[in-house]
Amino acid sequence: MKVMIRKSASGGLTAYVAKKDLEENIVEMEKPDMWGGNIKLSNGWVFALPEMAADTRLPITVEARRLEGD
């Protein structure tokens, strides 16, 4: 599923899922640099992100796999 990750105005990170027209805050990250681990959105969805360099510039659209959530 295509997910766009960007910095929000408040300084946090948000994820936008175009297919679902959904934008949520990222509330948990498995790895400090996010890439290659799981992220959890404020609505409970969990996505597995691809491996990327820690200094990857945002915003970026990636192919992420949804693992759980309603």
C-alpha cells in the first residue's frame, strides 16, 4: 500500500494513505530512524516500512505493508 510520510506542522510525523484517504499521526516507531521497522498510527494501524537510509528526506511515498489494525 502506498504511504506518504511527512513532517507535520507540530514537528511530529504523519502518514497519508491515499487509497483510504486517511492521514494519521505516527505514534510509535519500532526503530529510531523508522526505516526497516514497523510504525503505528494514531488510529491503531501498523505498517512495515522498507529499509532505507537513515537520512532519507521527507516527504516521501513508500510501499508499506499493513500488518494490523481495524
